[in-house]
Amino acid sequence: MPYSKFDRTRLDIKRLADRKNKVYIEKDHIPVDHQPEHLSERGYQLIKKTAERIRKARELNRSVMLTFGAHTIKNGMAPTLIALMKDGWVTHLATNGAGIIHDWEFAFQGESSEDVRENVNLGQFGIWDDTGFYINLAIIVGACEGLGYGEAVGKMIKNEGLEIPALSTLYEEARRKMENDPAAAAGAIDLAGAIQKFDLAPGWMEILHPFKEYSVQGNAYALGIPFTGHPMFGHDIIYNHPMNHGAAIGRTALNDFLYFADSVSKLEDGVYLSVGSAVMSPMIFEKSLSMSQNVEIQRGTHIDNHYMLIVDLAESDWDWAKDGEPPMDNPAYYLRYCKTFNRMGGEMHYLTADNRDFLLALYQKLQS
């Protein structure tokens, strides 16, 4: 007897405009010239060292990767992230599924961050039509077009809409690609299924994003800089919506993982920054670096001169660069993300800091 599945079509899905939010991007964003407030002297010294390594990486045309958790977006740091891209200091940005969502909601309605406790109690947490409908649809369209997860959403924001193909066009594409490119054929069929299920008209679907100047992924798409999304199934509110499509998530997220791995493969003399991401960043980094080393070893080379700075709020006085992995009776041993990065070769440092203070100080040091 097969397991029973929850039927999402039974949900009472409300308009995003009816949701109370806690963060308003026009009021709560942090300007790039805002002064950091709580950095230690050691923090400033590490940031100076990091800025020097970024300058060197730019001179050598090597990767400078910035990965971050969703709070970096919620904390109003979009202006600094966008400035780092526009001024040529970073070559790749990556976040989790929640970071994609907050960035999109800011671009779409200028506000984000609902009250989780209150809305779970009301049976309403994450059950919002606009977020679930548009982000999922962008991903399904993007999967059909061969795009990545963040790339698909960034394209929708930048262009303020989506092109919905005619069903006949998708069926013909599926037939044409069935033998030589079955994955592309399946993507076309998936999009056709969504169009039928939601009775979508073919042609241009306008989706205005009046606050898109604050969108990191929209600006990244416009600049041609990879902004990759690395979701986990069931972790994000878009999974509550009937438009959600697992195969499209998988196709676009896999593309983003491979974009990410390609940037990691160019990290010799490069820089990797991980800011407030205790799970996503270290987990995808270690697999990407292993694949990259595999290819380098076949060429008779090795990635050894990569610089990693890990930033989070957890206190730690342990010097990972000098003393290596701490013993099990030291609390620093249980900073799992530090352990992971410390095992990745190269040079690794850990900085206890708020993401706002770190990013502001780094950008200002790079500009000085």
C-alpha cells in the first residue's frame, strides 16, 4: 500500500500583501558608508589581510567567492553586496533557499520576514500566494531554459516578468529533444504541466519588481556574475505552494552546484568568504573542492594557495591557522563549519563578527 501524501491544493493560500512583515528594505537597508560598530582590533587586522588577498586575486583573475546565509539579506546588506559586485571585488555569490526568497520579496514588495511563531499557530506560515507562485514558476521556466536556481529568479527580477511559451511550442520541443537531450525534453513537459495546471496564458507575464534596485540576485544577473542558490527540499516556504515542482528545483539547483564548483576550481590564489552559513557553505565547498582537486591531480597540479575566511557570531579564541584542529575538550572543536574548512588545505581564518560589521569593513577597506 503506497504512503499517503499531503495535498497542497487544500491549503487556504493568502495574498502576500496581507502578510505582516518585520523588515522594510527602503527603511532598514544599511548604506555602504555606514561605520562598523563592534569589530575587534583582531577583526580589523584580519579584514586588512583579507582585502590584500582579494586585491591579489583580482590582479590574477582568480575566484573571489562570497557565500552567506539568509540573515545577510534580512539585515539589509544588499547595498554592500551589490557594491562588491559592481566594483569588481567578487566573482561569485551564493546563498541558501531562504536568501533567495528574502531577496525576491524585497524586490517585489519592499518588505520581508514574517512572524514565524504567530503564523505557524495560525496555520499560515509560508502559505503566501505571490512568493510561492512566482518563485516556483520562475524556477520551472528556468529549468526548461537550462538555467540555475538563482539565475532563474534573478532573470525574472531583472526583466520584471517571465515568458510563458505556448503549449504547442513546448510539446514540439519535447518531441524534438526526446532522443538526444531527454532532460531538456522533460523540462519542457514539466513547464507544460504547470501551464495547464494553473491555466497560464502564453506570452509575456509582467511581474513588476518596484524595489529591484535592492535585489542582489537581480543585479548579479544584470552584471553577468553567478549568484547561485543552494536549497534543501522542504526547508523553504515555497514548498508550501502547489506550484512547487521538485524536478525543476533539482535541475536548477544542480546547475547552480556545478556553477559553484567551477568557481571553486579557479580558487588557486583566490579567496573564499563564508559569512553566517554553518551548513550550506561548508558542505557544498568540500564536495566542490574535492572534484576540483581530482581534475587538477590528473593534470599534475593541485589547489593549495586558496585563502578562506569564515565569519560567524559564535565566540572562539582558537587560532585555526596556527594551531590546526582543536582537541575534543575545547568548545571550538564543535564549530563544525570551522572543522570542515580547516580540513580543506590552503589558509583558513575564523572571525567572530556580525555580518553587517564584517561586510561594511571589508568593502570600505577595499575602497580605501
